[in-house]
Amino acid sequence: EVKVEKVGEEFVVKVSCNKGRDKLISILEAFEELDLNVVRARVNCSHFFAMEAIAVAQDQKTTDINDVTQAILMAIEKQGGEHIKDFRQVSKC
């Protein structure tokens, strides 16, 4: 489950899913691909993976909530060690 809200210039991101390999790394890579800086995050990996994060755009450009949501969903599904393809390019195919 991925929920993204935009509050002012900040994105509030909530993720919960089954535990798996490199979920946090994949999600942070997705933020990086979107030029989002994580300002604050809380992660729990006890029985399942859960993350709440606040992120802001590096260059103050407007990033769409749907773009952030799709990038995170792709990151959750990928296996560790792979680079995230630009989902905007994939969605055009």
C-alpha cells in the first residue's frame, strides 16, 4: 500500500508492504530519481515493512503525486541491485 499526499511543497509518503529484500534502498533510489530530498523518515521492519517520509523537490519543480506513487510502487516490486528505470519513459511505451 502506498499513499502520497502533497502538503504545501512537501510530499507525505506512507508505505506498508510485506518485508522483502532492499525495500528501503529501492524507495530511496526512487526519491533520488525524482529529485526529491527526504527531510524526515520513520521506518519499521519488524513484522512487515512500513515507512512514513516527508520529501521535498530539490529544484522546486512541481512533481505530480501520481508520479511519486508510481515510482514507489515500481521500487517496491523491483529486486535489489537493479537501477530504477525512469517510469515516465516506461509509461510512454
